[in-house]
Amino acid sequence: DGGITQSPKYLFRKEGQNVTLSCEQNLNHDAMYWYRQDPGQGLRLIYYSQIVNDFQKGDIAEGYSVSREKKESFPLTVTSAQKNPTAFYLCASKTMTGYGSPLHFGNGTRLTVT
Amino acid sequence: AQTVTQSQPEMSVQEAETVTLSCTYDTSESDYYLFWYKQPPSRQMILVIRQEAYKQQNATENRFSVNFQKAAKSFSLKISDSQLGDAAMYFCASNDMRFGAGTRLTVKP
């Protein structure tokens, strides 16, 4: 079955360390997105990519970096510059074929930095 | 970027009753889609319903329907015959994939 895989489900890191969250999709979707979810703040867009080797900053890109070397993969690196990295991170994808296609989501990664 | 506002942090409904969740948005586009997503305790996001702005008829998916008021930029979600499984966070989202803060729906048996 096609879907989006985020790994790991839980991730723990020490402050000052960079950490990379994995997101892989086999839906053949062109566009991929990273969101951060904090209590009471909904989903906030970090980065998105609509084509391989290209990506754009979302609303809260500071302290994060991404790459899109393959259509299927869109890893997110949380750098030591991110002041409050502890959060729930969601990856999503959608087709660019047809207008109004919805997002498909992974199961998320809960990152805890201490 | 488009902005989406959900002004009800929490709502509750009695099982089998009807509840309406509110959403307002801001966009300069003439044609666009709007979406409602559900996030149950498992945290898996699920599409509930979507509405194209050019369609005058409100979208309906079984017990879920929308009240789309384009001039007022309002996009509310009505859940009829509420069930215990409807308890979740509900998020409104814009065409450019921005989300509101969410509404936590509790269903009382």
C-alpha cells in the first residue's frame, strides 16, 4: 500500500546537537511538506518542496534545513540554532496533478530535546 | 500566504446531536480550495471534506457538510448525528496548505 513513512516515531537528543527526521513517500507525489505541531498552535509550515532539487521556506524555517535529492524523500534537519525544537513534526505530500488535491500525512515524529 | 483562523479552541457535543465548527480565512485568490482535516488521538491526520470556492453548492460527505460563505470568507464544518469516534482535533486548511489553530471536539455519551 502507498503511503508516507516517518521515522523514528520518538526521537531524543541533547541540546546543541543537530538531528535529522526522515520522511519517505511511495505515492509518486511531487510536493512534500514539513509541519511543526505545538499544543494550541495547530500546524505551522516549516519547508515545502514541489520538485526535486528545489524547496521553499515556510512560515517558521529558521533553525531548520531540508533537502530534496529524490522525489520520494524529504528529510528535515533540526539544527542547534532552533531555539525550541521539542515538538511533534508531521510530513505530508500531495500530487500536483489537478487542482485542489489534499495532503496525505505521515504518522509523525515526536522530538524531545533536553 | 493565506491565513486561516479557528476561534473555538474547544467544543463539545452530545452523542447523536449536531455541532458546527467555525473557520474564517483570508485570500486574494479568486479560485481556491478549502479543507477540513481531523486528527484523532492517534495523531494521524485525515481529510474530512474539501470545498472548491467556485462551486456554489456546499460540499457534503455523509454526516459531514460545510457552510461556505465566500463573501464572508467563512468555511464552517457541520457534523450531524455525532458519534464517539468523531472526538478529535479538527483543523481548517487553506489552498496554500496553511492551517488554523484547531478545535478540540469532545463527544459526550
